[in-house]
Amino acid sequence: MSFAESHTPASRASAAEAVLNSLPHTVVVVGPDGRIADANVAAESFFEASVTMLRRHYLRDFVPFGSPLLALVEQVRARGAAVNEYKVDLGTPRLPGDRIVDLHVAPVPERAGHVVVMLQERTIADKMDRQLTHRGAARSVIALAAMLAHEIKNPLSGIRGAAQLLEQSADDDDRTLTRLICDEADRIVKLVDRMEVFADERPVEREPVNIHAVLEHVKRLAQSGFARHIRFIEEYDPSLPPVLANRDQLVQVFLNLVKNATESIGHDANDGEIQLTTAFRPGVRLSLPGSKARVSLPMEFCIKDNGPGVPADLMPHLFDPFVTTKPTGSGLGLALVAKIVGDHGGIIECESQPRRTVFRVLMPKFTGYGAEPGGGT
Ligand SMILES: Nc1ncnc2c1ncn2[C@@H]1O[C@H](COP(=O)(O)OP(=O)(O)O)[C@@H](O)[C@H]1O
Ligand SMILES: [Mg+2]
């Protein structure tokens, strides 16, 4: 028997409301004129507006112009049958960001012309599946880096040497040209040097590392240098166990992320904020490509900034090498970060909207050197 039978209509309505409000998914009821008639608590946070505010608007005010959702609502109202649509992007200029949802639209038979819309945001695990492919991207650059290191540096030093010889007998005008050759050759060598990090496939030494000491060190480095004008906020879970890692590489990871965050905030901002958080989330389990096993990555480290955010068109390629929007950027920072995190058995994920960009690193828990059966959690 359902709980409804034992209730009066009024308490049944409030019970139904309570159920709707405890759902993690956005539910809105759309009236015959396209106005929002009702919405649950999840809808308030999804659309970043109160129920009262939502009820004063049309659904079309909250979704992108020409969104398939509007057509679906019309279709459901006309046909009286439910439809589903998957992976619809509901990001708008007002509510930017990665808002990929699954839509379930159904008629409300008890209320003529009303349609109920449920939005289900793509699950974290689902979003992460995409990010896992970045490991492959980092790998493909390894072979390239190794080739470049050998095939470019030698001829380059030849070219540079020849330019230096020419310089001795050149007049002033020509000397600017020979200088140019040397400077540009140096620039290429520097680039190749940076790429060699990728080619280095030697196993690194790992030990249990206190992540808070790493973050503290990174913060100190940043604050005494490039991030002087930034306010740092730390929210650490003091009970977090150590992570099995190479300390220097972890410093590299977080230094890169903090540097990017600082560069995104810019020099002129006076309200620049970077938040460092750590947490233990034993619930997150992911399946890795090519394997049925689900891994648990409960160690979560986040770097959050209030800069303008990652340009949307960059998002799908963010962790690829040579992706940069900076005039003198190398685009190797995040590729290296992704490689290191991947080498440690973890993943990195980015969520971005203006004034709220989060880079989230998830890592496995260190369960002691003698592999314990069951792996702890
Ligand atoms: N915190 C951030 N906020 C906004 N954009 C970012 C952030 N981090 C990285 N990006 C974007 O990602 C690009 C690639 O970053 P990265 O791989 O570190 O290369 P680089 O810093 O040399 O440009 C940057 O050029 C920038 O456009
Ligand atoms: Mg960078």
C-alpha cells in the first residue's frame, strides 16, 4: 500500500512536495502558456532562481534560444505522450558552464496543458569518462617529445653555431639578423627542453606524502612570487590520509594549477581568490576505459579560482598539449599535470564558469605497501 492512502489530500500534497524537494533532480511544471507553474528545490539551484522568481517567468527565459527542450515541451503537450532526450546542453549566457542534461518530459494528465520536465545532470562519473581520454593525449605527445629532443636539438646547435660565426664578419644591420637566428634557436631549444619532461618514462620514486604539506609549500612559493596579490583560502580535511606519490611531481601539479588560476585572475584584479580544498570522498567509483573493474578515487584535491573561467571552446581540449590562450604560453602545463596525475592512477577534471573555475584532482587511497586485499575502503 502507498503512503498516500493513509493521508488526507492536503497532507498528501505536502508529502508529494517533500518527496519532490528531496529529489536531486530538477523538476519543473510548465503551464499551457509556457509559464513555469511549479518547481522543486533542485530547480532553484539549477536555474539559480527562487521558486517565486521561476513562477514569474516562462521556461524559455531560462534555456538557450531555440533549445530542443522548448520544442519537446510543445510536442509532449500536443501529443500527450512522454519523451526523453539525452545529452542536451542547457548552458546560456546567463547560466554558462557545462550544463549537459538528460531531459524527461511528460504530460500531467490531471492538469490540462501542463507538462512536467525533469532534468538530470550528467553524473560525475559520466563527466569523468571524458576526462580519462586525456591520458591518451598526454601519451601521444611522449613519442613526439622523444623524437624532437633528438632530431631538433642537434641541427639547432649547428644553426646557432653558424649564425655566431657569421656574426663576427657581419655589419650592424646583418648582426640584428644573426642575433635573431640565435634568439629564436634558443627559444626552440627551451621548448624542446620542456617537452623532454614528457619523454622521461623512468619510473619515479613514490612515498606516502602529506598533501597538506605539498599545498602549503605551493602556496608559499606562489605568495612569495607570482601570486602576491591573491588571497588564498584553505579548507583542508585534517583527517586525510597520505597519498602515495612523488612529492616533487605533486608540487609541479599544484604549482601549475595555482599559476594558471593566478594568470586567469590577472594582475589588475584586487579581489582575486584561490581556494585550496582537500576532502575524502569514498563514494566515488569510476570505471576506467578498457577495464570492467571500478576504481575508487576517494582523495579529492581542488584548486578553485574566481577568474573569468576557461573559454567554452577550449574545454574539450583543455588537457591536450599546445592548447593555450596566452601570447607567450606553451600550452604544456595542463598536459603535464594530466600526465602526472594519470601516472599516479588518478584523474583530473575541470568545471568552469565565470568567477568559479575548479580543477579537481582525484587520487586513489594509499593502502600500505603490502597490497591489502580489499584495498581499505
Ligand atoms: N584556472 C583557469 N582559468 C581559466 N582558464 C584556464 C585556467 N587554467 C587553464 N586555463 C586555460 O587553459 C590553457 C592551457 O593551460 P596550460 O596547459 O597551463 O598552458 P599555458 O598556461 O601555457 O597557456 C590556458 O592558456 C588557459 O586558456
Ligand atoms: Mg599554464
